[in-house]
Amino acid sequence: MIKISHALAATACLLLMSCNQGGNEQNNAAAAGERDAVAPVLATPDAVDIHSFARPLEARVTHVSLDLNVDFQAKRVGGTATLDIEKAPQAGKIILDDKGLEIESISDADGKPLPFKVGASDANLGAPLAIALRSDTDRLVIKYRSAPDAGALQWLTPAQTAGKKQPYLFSQGQAIENRTWIPTQDSPGIRQTWDATVRVPAGLTAVMSAPRAEQPMTQGGESIFKFRMDHSVAPYMIAIAVGDLAFRELGPRTGVWTEPSMLDNAARELADTEKMVSAAESLFGPYAWGRYDMLVLPPSFPFGGMENPTLTFLTPTFIAGDKSLVSLVAHELAHSWSGNLATNATWADFWLNEGTTTYATTRIIESLYGPRVAKQQIALGVDGMNKAITDAGGPAGADTRLHIDLKGRHPDEGLTDIAYEKGAQFLRTIEATVGRDKFDSFMRGWFDRHRFQPVTSAMFLADLRANLIKGDKSLEGKLQLDRWVTEPGIPANMVKPDPQTFAEVDRAVASFSGKPDAAAWGRWTTDERLRFLNKLPRKLPTSSLDALEQGLGLNRVGNMEVRFAWLELAVANRYDPAVPSLQQFLTVQGRRKFVRPLIEALAKDASWGRPIAARIYAAARAGYHPITTRDLDKLALNSSAAAAAPQKP
């Protein structure tokens, strides 16, 4: 960790701290042509980001201005990044994060060259880009281009899209991938405003995680799009997509972008979005970003959703035809408060984004769809939390802490249900202890007090003590705050899910003797079906698996969450009749949540599963995002041993 002297910290705080403009809406700020003041960098040791080479208390980026060309043939994004910076008086250099960028030149605002050096590379973090500064340097002009294998970017051929006519590009920046296509300080604790001019081939549409600054223009063989984000955001929230895109309005401030052939289905599934925004505002305060639009991406998108401000990116796997998976949308919307307004300063506190958002999600779902649905989703989340604890080595495992130690590791290793579900249960336990009204008031205040700011676990606990506990020693003892955040396992005071939530389903699991009740399955909700499949014994005879598949049609089920639950069970039992369904499932979508555990489970089974994994991965890999392939490539499924092993049908 970088140690900060008290003198330097004080100087840096005076230099860098400023207040945002309060309650201005994004569209008002844009109309005024003004940017919010940029959030300060935290000076406490727990806010030092070990996943960034930047030294922001010496010199930091405040604004990024991109002028880029999108080259589908070369699979590169390139042009100019102009960075506004602030620095301590004695700072002689600024350090950016770089992973594979090809730097042509760096100069100051007057065009005078600035010496720079790319340091030694780390497999996870990339390399430091150190740039020498003169005493009057306050702007950097970097001419560069991304590498064809940039980890944030996926380039799809026309054949890999729904329309089959135009290519497609999209990015995924979280956690530390944006350093592969944008030269900046790629840390969530170094918030930045930004704007972009993007040139794409004529006939394609560019969208970004910011409002359009002006109407697009087409001239010659290219179209030019301009965007502007006036609120300071974490750098991972800068996102881009380019393709054959169409838009449909869903409400006064909500809408959906996607490929034209997908637009009807996407719009139907997202019909409740405007109601979700209103429900979230009633809980957490006014929506601060102007519009809330969504982009439904091709199925290779590696995550369920990504909360890019003003334009959530969504996987199409949530489209079930019955809105049964729209809690994903509620989750990404909730990030507009928990994660985008108040953002974890480092990835060690990832739970502050995801645990808070998971809690908020079920509150939104309860408001729209009722307590029963919310209770079922909470119970499923606790099931996921318990599985994650087992996977992390049990209740004593170090990675079961909310404030997690990721030293020497990629931050994605903290992306587990510990952060999501243990974090949510922590907040539900506080709510149950103090009462919903008091806790709602606290949460609204938390988001208000930390609007567009980086935060840490220590700050959250201090805020709880100052604004909720208020010196009540009895309440402090009941809540066990430090035990929840800094110690492994689950404290004994955790509020338990309602045991009656899945009473019928759990009775069906307990009495399961090999033949499912098709009538009950037919009336169950998606969440009830998931509970049933996930609670069945992990080892079942082939006759029981035959009965499940034939009675319930599980190899053909269209709901992707239910299909995944079935295929996990099938792989655990070497169930050959599910292999064609497995292959189809793994080749039509690339969602990491589905792909990684199935491929890994197959690969661990040397005699039966690994040959299947090798065959499927060879066919599917080209359609997966680099975030998905990064870990799966380590399985060496293309090795001669895997290829030579006997294959099952």
C-alpha cells in the first residue's frame, strides 16, 4: 500500500476537494453547459486502490475528452484522449493506467511534447504510464489506439448479430478493463467528468453512457456522435456500443435501444421500467441522471447487466416473455443510487455497490410486484450466499468477509454472492432491528450525503453510527456492525428468510422420489422452479433425471435461469441426454454467470466432462467476450490431451 504523509494528504485535500452543485438534474447541467465540480480523492489508507498504478494525491485526472474513430476492420478504437488534471505543487509526473494501449505521442495543451514511459507489466493490472509534467501542465493530449485484443471490447461480425447485416462493438469496463481502450486513471475512487466525439461507419449508430451533446451528423462514409457526462463518475462507467441500433420510448424518461429485430420483445419485457424508476425514487430520493435508458446487447455480453449511467447495458437472456426475470432491470436501476451516486473507492469494498443494490432491488420488486415475490427472491439470494460461503472455504474462509483482501488478485475474484447477498442481508438485518421507516430515512440520507462521491466501508460504518445509532450502546451491540463487515462468516443476528416462502416447493423436494409433479411445476413461478431444481439432491439416478427431463421438458425450457439450474444438475450427474441442450445453451449466449460454472464443472471431470468442454469451448469461444474467456482459457481446453480424449455425444 502507498503510505501518505499527513502533510501531503492535507495539501492534496485542500487542492482537490470541492462541492458538487447539489440537486441539479443532468439535463439542466448539460443545458447550462457546465460540469459538476469533480469529487475529491479520499486520503485515508483504506481508500488507496491497489488495482491502479495512479497516485491521485500527487496528480489526478478530473476530465476526459475523447475524440475517437471506431475501426471494425482493424478491431481498434483510436484517436485522441485529452485529460484535464490537477496536481500537488511538487508533482513532477502523473501516472495513468495502461493495458496494451499503443501510445503515439503525449503533449501538453500547447502541443509541446511530454516525456512518458510505460513501466513493467502486471498480468492483472497492465502497466503504469508515467508522464513527466512541467510546473504549468494542466492538460494532457494523448494520441493512441487500443490493441485488437483489448479486454474491454468485443467486436462482433455481422453473422454474430441478430440482424446479420452489420458489425457490432460493445465495451465492458468494470472492474479494471477500461484501461485497455482509454488512457486515464482507472480507479473507482478517482471520479471524472467526460465527453466524447465518436466516428463510426455510416449506417451504424453509436451510444454511450452519457447524454448526446448534439444530434449526430453523417458526412461522407462516416457518422459522428457526440456525448457529454457532466457528473463526475468512476472511470469504469464510461461505456460504448456501436451497431445497427433502434430506439423505442417506454415512458417520459425511459427507453430501450437494441437491434431492430429484437426491439419488440425487449420493449414488451421492459414495459414496467418507468414504474420502477418511480418506485425507486419513492425509496431513495430523486433520480439524479436525467434519463434512464437501456441497451439490450447481443447474447455474448458477459454480465446480466451493467449499470452504466443513463444507459444500462443488459443481456438478452433476461427476456423470458413473462417479465419473470426483470428483477435484473430493477437491480441495474438501483445502481443509479447505490454504486453510481455513492461508489466504492476500491474493489475491496465492492459490497458497498452490490450488497446495497441487492437490498434495494428487492425493495423495488416488493413495491411493484408484492411482498411474496420479494420474499422468494430474498430466500433464493440467501441460498446463493450459503453456496458462496461453501465455495469460499466455509464460514471461516477469508473471502467470506464483506471488506475483502484482494492483494495480488484480479478484482473480479471478489465478484461473488458474498458481496451481493451477504451485503444485502447485513442491511436487511439493520432494517429488521431498527424498523423500516428509520432505515429508509438513513439510506436516503446516505445517498444524499455522498452524491457523486467515492466511499469506503469505514465511511459507511461511521455514517451508520452518526446518523442511525447515535450513541445507543444497546443498538450498537445488537447490530454487530464490525462483525458483519470485517470478519468472516455470517453473524448470528442475521434476519432469516420467511420459512413459509417456499413451503410448497420445499415439501415437493422433501417428498421427491424420482417423479416430478408436473401440475405443480406448471403453476409455480420462475423463482419456485429455481428453488425446486437447486434444492434437489446433487446426486440423482438416471431414472430420476429422465423423469425430470421428460415430465418437465427441461432440455427445451426457454427461461435461461431455469435452464441453467437444470444443466448444473445434469452435469453433476453426467447426464448424457442433456449434452445437446448444454451445447446449444453454451453456444447461443456468453453470460459469464452461466458459462463459467458449467465449463469449469465439465473440465474438472477428466473422463466424461472435459472432452465435452473442449468440444463446446472450441465452437463457442469466438462468441464470448474477453472477460469470459480470460479465466476459461486457463483451463487449457485446447490442449492435445483434451482434444484427444474420447467424446460423448
